[in-house]
Amino acid sequence: MNEDVYLLRAEKGLFVVCDGMGGAAAGEVASQMGVNGILQHLEFARGGASGAHAESHDRGWLAHTKRLAAAVRRSNEAIYEQAQRDPSQADMGTTVVAAWIKEHVASVAHVGDSRAYLWHDDRLEPLTRDHSLVEARVHAGLLTREEGSRAPDQNVLVRVLGREPEVDVDVKEVPVQPGDYLLLCSDGLTRMVPEPALATAFARERDPQRICDQLIDAANGRGGADNITVIVVEVRDGWWRRLSSRWKRQPRPTGSTGAQDAETYPQV
Ligand code: CA
């Protein structure tokens, strides 16, 4: 049974990993709903209302960060409502980690213990902090990180999508440049492979697929106790240049506005 779901929309700069939980097949439903909800609520389709659903506590973030956070919150509402309607899915929930790269800034949103990292300047920087009981204890100084990594109750999460009508979404903005890599992954990777070993894969390989393969091999080599989902995004100069020229060549359909064209082909 695989309760992990991932989404790749490289042309839009959007990448998501969800790791579901819940009895029967509910975990798979929750993680699929998490991914679908984000895609739907980002309203990539023409006519999408840019900046809609932003809330007061989002002030100070870039527009696309606010939209990503709002999409995650809407996704939470949809899963929660579904769980309330169907008793067999009452306990379902999912983690989420999402990155939306636009105009050389990666907006990262997360809830739960799926993680994002940035590989920049030969260093792997964590972009998320788990919403887990263990992480809370480490943060409070009650456990060392080393003790935390061996704690028996590592799977206890203090925040997930779908369990409460509203959820706090942690967001972060990080500038990215050619040569950088983003890593998004479920805990099936990070529980098995310590951060220095994650970094080794990026130090050794340049090709994103080979980095993915190395990371998954490393997790399986250390026991592979859970489903392992890994997204590696290579930030390339030509990527947004290509999209930009495609956007310029695209004939503008009658009645559409420039803003909508820019939305359909964002300059990543
Ligand atoms: Ca998992």
C-alpha cells in the first residue's frame, strides 16, 4: 500500500509531495485529495483570480506564496469535509510539502513531516521543520536531535491536513539560482537517511534522476521501512528563458488579458 502521492508541473514550477494516513484506504484518499486540491485551488486555468483567498496573516509574503498557502488551506478544508461526511474516512489526514518556483523565488508551504531542502553552494539547507512531537521536544530542549532520531514515537504528528477545520500552514520564501536543487520528500526518505548522507547524493551527482535514484537506494539500503517519495528539481538558467520566449510567441486569444497569459505561462 502506498499512501504517498506526488505532483510534478515543471512547466509551472509547481512540485508537491503528500504522505497520507488513516485506516482502510483513507490515507491514499487524503494524500490524493491534498495534491488535487492544491492544483485546483491554484487556479492555473484561464480566468483564475490572482491573489484570491489570501488571509490577513499572509501579509508580507509574495503574491504567489500567499496563493500557495491559501491553496493548501483550501485543500485542508476539502479533506476535512470529506472525512466528516464518510465515517470510514473519519481518521484520514495527510502531510504536504509544496514548492512553487516563480521569478527566481521558491515559495515553500508545508504541514506535517514531509520535507523540503535546498542544495546551494555545496550545502543542503532544510527549508521545513517537522510538525511532529519529536521535533517539538527537540525544539523545547527536552531531547537532543540524536535522541529524537531514535525516539519510538517519531510518527506522532502535531499538525496534518484534514484533521481540523482550519490548519496553520508554514511558509518560506527562498531565492533560487541556476545550479541549485530543491529536494521534496516524504519521511520514508528522511527517517532512513541522515542529512549528511542526503547531501552526499547532491555532491556526487548533477542529474536530478540520478540523485533521486541514489537517495531511494540509500533509503532502501538502510531498511526502507516506508514508502519513499523523492522529487529533485534542478534549477536551470535556460528553463525560464525558454518559457519566456514561448510566452512571447504565444498568440493572445481574443478577449484575454496580458495578466492571464502571464499566469498560464509563468516565467519560472
Ligand atoms: Ca510515510
